[in-house]
Amino acid sequence: MIVGKVVGSVVATRKNANLLGNKFMIVEPFKGMNSQNGRIVAIDNVGAGIGEIVLVALGSAARIGCDMANAPVDAAIVGIIDHSIGLDG
Amino acid sequence: MIVGKVVGSVVATRKNANLLGNKFMIVEPFKGMNSQNGRIVAIDNVGAGIGEIVLVALGSAARIGCDMANAPVDAAIVGIIDHSIGLDG
Amino acid sequence: MIVGKVVGSVVATRKNANLLGNKFMIVEPFKGMNSQNGRIVAIDNVGAGIGEIVLVALGSAARIGCDMANAPVDAAIVGIIDHSIGLDG
Amino acid sequence: MIVGKVVGSVVATRKNANLLGNKFMIVEPFKGMNSQNGRIVAIDNVGAGIGEIVLVALGSAARIGCDMANAPVDAAIVGIIDHSIGLDG
Amino acid sequence: MIVGKVVGSVVATRKNANLLGNKFMIVEPFKGMNSQNGRIVAIDNVGAGIGEIVLVALGSAARIGCDMANAPVDAAIVGIIDHSIGLDG
């Protein structure tokens, strides 16, 4: 997983039917996090708002761990960080 | 998922039988998106045209979430973006 | 998926039994393709030769989409490109 | 897998229910390790503490290999390194 | 898959039970190979020794293709290269 900050969101009216009802948040990985150069669009599994520091799961973990095994989802916000040790941002 | 712009397409007459009937679009990830240095070829699950800004799912999410569990597909356009907050491009 | 050019091949006499009978081609991703810095070794699912421009599926899509669900294969050539729009190489 | 050093941890009170009971450690990959630019948040499967050198499994291996197939986990500390040959750090 | 050279190994006495009995080799990807910046720790499925040039499978292919579907393994040496065309190292 990586830690990042929710910095925005996107809306897609026309989309895959398995995505209905989801919110798509833009997450900026913390500097120093394993990030492949940039931002990720993640579904929100925990009610995160813009500005919050979140834990993001990537890959098959996002859809299977969030009870959306059949949705085309490869990233999900799965926690909101409230304490940390050694996290550089 | 990432957000990108559809910039082209490719045609492969000779291909894996499980890919028949698909369109292969070239997507340029938005600057600042998690992109591993470049463009992706994605199947089109929502009728996206060249120039449109789209949501792309990567990995097993692409084939399983688009009802193509047995096709060699690792990227799919799963939404067309019509509104956004905080999306840099 | 990504688009690349077949630039070589490797032979491994001693290998995992589930790989028997496969050809292992070296594919150079096109410049500007999502490539994580370099070449990939992919099995050949469509009879591609050196010098051909091909479509490569990565990850679980490669083995499941090519009817090799139990083989240690993470990349497969699944199409030979004959037309394209907007493909930089 | 990669080798890294445990450098911190994060706590998320509000999180996906399938993550309850886990510890989330921040792992800094060793220089020269396959790291996509940075740190990873991994669950701790072996009782690793801050400062220890660990083996981290990524992707579906993390959740399936740690008996958490339904949790949104994409990285797990699966071993504590006590000897090595040729490991640069 | 990628091609690399076995350059070392690690030992973890304390580890996930599903990893028992495996050897963990450090593989240095060949220059020009798709490598995300560095070395990988892979289990050895074919009896590779330090200095040998090997084929490495990544992701779920490593555990499923090596009959270790339930182990936290994301990389495996699955072949020893004895001939090649167009392989730069």
C-alpha cells in the first residue's frame, strides 16, 4: 500500500456498469512513496475527503478487498491515517 | 486507475482469438499521473473516441471488470471523464 | 498492453516444466510506451518473428488469456500490429 | 520480493473492515532494489520491528500468501533477513 | 519475464510458513531490461547458482506457475538462459 493525500476527484457519467455508485478520488502519493511517477485515481472505500491523508491499496487487492471483485477497479482508499512514525511527506 | 487522453489506435489482424471484436486505443496518461513513463494500449469498454479524456483500469481489473476474464487484456478504458476537481493535465 | 518490436529471443534448456514448448521473444517497447525502463521477455502466442511490431499483454492476462493459466508467464505477444493511428515509435 | 528496512509505521483508525488487527509498517527498499522510486506500506506477517531488514512480497502474493485473501493488502513483510550474500544497501 | 544475473542470496530464519524450504536469490536485471530501477529477490525454481543468467517470472505467475499458489512469492527464477539473440547485457 502507499500513503497519499486526496487532492481531487473525477466524475464519469458514461462508465462501465460495475463502477456505478463509486466515488473516484485523485490521490497524490507522498514524496518518497513507491509511486511510479504520479497520481492515482482510487475509489473511496472509507469516506475520505479532499485533503485527508489516506492508505491506498493497489492492484487486485483493491477490488477483491473492497467486495468489488467484478469491478474494473485497481486502486482503493482503504484507510485514513491518523498517526504515523517515520512518514516523510 | 489513471486518467489519460485517447490519442490513437492500433489494429492487429493476426491476434489471440480471445481478443476478437475489441478496439485497441492508445492512451496518453495525463502529466502527473502514475504512468511508468508512457502510453498504454487499452481496450475500449465505453465507446471512447480519439481526443476524449478517459479513466483507465490496469491489471487484472481490466479483463475481469470488463467481462473478459479469459482475454489477454491488461488495460481497459472504463469511463469518460466529464467533470473533475484537482486534475492537472 | 504495450506495443513494441521483437528484437531477439532467448533459449533456456533448463526451465520450469510448465514452460515447455514456448518461444521466448525479447520485445523492445516503443519509445513513449509504458515501459518501466526497458525490454521484456514475452512468450509468442501469434507466430511473431524478429522485426515485427507486436501487441504485448502483461501480468496475469498473459498466462490466463493465452490458455497457460498454470505457467510462470507474465508477458505474451498477443497480436501483430498492421495499422495504427497516433503511434510514435 | 524486495529487501528493505522497516523505518516507521502508520495507524488508521478508520479503515476497511478486512484490515482490522493488522500493523502497517513503512519499508524503505534497499538502494538498488526494484523499488519504483520509494517506500511501501506493508502489513507485518512476521513480527518485524523498526530497524529490521526484511523481505517484502508485493501484489496478490501478499494477501494470498498471508492468509488474507479477502483483504485489501498489496504488500507484506514475510521474512526477517539474517544472512545475505551480494546484498547492497 | 526478464533476464538477469544471479548475484547473491538472502536467508530469513524467521519467515512466513509458506516460504519454508525455498532459496531466495538476488537477481540483477540485465541493462535495458524492464526493471523498475533494480534488483529482485526471487525464489529459485530451477537450481540456479550465483553468476548464472536466468529468466525470471514476476507477479502471480511466479507463485501459480511454480506450484506455490498459496505462498507469498512474487518472483521466481524459471529458466537458465543458454542461448540468446539480441540480448544486451
